[in-house]
Amino acid sequence: MSDSPAGRLQALFEGHRLTPTQRRIAHCMVRRAGDVPFLSSVELAELAGVSQPSVTRFAVALGFDGYPALRRHLREVAPPEANGGGEEEPAGHNAYQQAVLAEIENLQHLAGLLADPAAVERAGRLLARSRPLLVLGLRAASSQARGFAYFAGKVHPDVRLLDEGGSMLADRVDAAVRAGATALLCFALPRHPREVVEALEYARAAGLTVVTVAESAFAPVAAHSDLLIPAAVGTALAFDTACAPMMLGRVLLEAMADELPEAQARLEEFDAKAAARGLFVE
């Protein structure tokens, strides 16, 4: 866990069973880690899109007497960094520009979390050792899973993509476990399909270690993951944007490749065959 203000906030929330509304508040606080020690309960409620009483109940759920006690604690454990996040965007940007700037902020937040690479390195080891490796992503997350599986297949000897739900999903998990699989990588994005939660429950019951990329450490899939690494999604447009989860997927690819001694040889072999076949026009 990073020692940044956001990392210390996440550590505060871990271990608590939070309602969906409370997870929304927690996610907002992590995103605005530099501001929250100085926000009133009304201001935090407005930022999170919840009611003020919900903020009070959230503080009590964390073990505090009320929101003022939580805020005092935050000023001690998560003080703002110099030039930290949470500043208002410059005036004059249109809605499209603001959406792009929000994605840049998501990437900057991800960069801060990666200051401590331990979680990514652990994930890389787990993914590299699994033969085969399962990659799960349904609905909105299917493109993230497919992109990871496409590139992972160039360095990993056996990658199996799970991007369709239904009764056969469990069959494919069973087949992979029989073949020797030890890990499953899940991309989980809002809104979270019930099938994803059920698939993760099934995978863990089958003995797989679940590594998850989700928009928040408080996502519904967190309770069904052995290792969750958060990457925020953008919500400024009609449909969510997922630049940070995609970037995190590429980072995990790099970490996995670092654990595969044959990765470079596989890439060079592919390049040689692609050139011989005239696969690419450039």
C-alpha cells in the first residue's frame, strides 16, 4: 500500500463492510485525498453525490463518534501533499476537455499508487506462474480483458480469455484448473455484472488465486479477490472511460513478462515470423 494520502485513506477503509453508498463516499475521499481533511460533511456529501446523513453514518461505520472525529483523524493520518490533488479545474474548459482532464487526473492517481510497486510485482509473479492463465472481463470490461489477453499471448504460453458469461463459464474455469491453472486475472468495471461476482466466487472455490483490476478498492468484487489493484474510471461523459484500468493492464503485462524468462525470446520469434509472412504493412 502506498504511503501517499490516498494510500493511507484506503488502509483506513480496509476491513470494513461498507454499503454501496459508503463505498461511493470512500471512493470519493480517495480521489480527493488532498481535500477531504478540510471538507465539511455537507461538502463531502455533495462531492460524493450522497446525503449528509449518509456521510455521518459512514463515519460511524468506521468506528468514529461522528464525522468531526473522522475529519480530525484524517488531518493526522492523511495530510495534503504539496501541490496535491483536489484542486478545481481551470475555468474555460468545455465538457469534452474536462472529461480528458479528469482522465489525466485518474492516471496521475494511478501513478501515485504505483510508487509502491509491491502489489503489481506480486501480481506479475502470480500471473506468470499460472499455466494456463485465465483472463476474465464481462460486458464493459470485456475490451480490457481482450486487450490484455491479446498481448499476454505473445509472452505467456497459455492464456485463456473469458469474455462471455453463461453456464459454460464455470465449465471453462474447471477445464483450466484441470490443466493446471493457479490464477485468474479479472477486469471489473461499473456497472458490475452479477455474473462476474459469481464467477470469482466459483474460481476461488476451485482453488484459483484472483487478481482484480477494478475502479476502486471498495468495488463489489473486492470481497471475492485475493489481490485487488484499483484504477479509477472517468464518469464525466455519458459512458464511463477507462484509460487508467487499461494502463494498469499494460503495467501488469510488463510485470508478468519480467517474471517469464522466455518472454523476450517469444517476442523475437514472433517478430521474425511476422516479417517472413509480411504480416504488417510498415
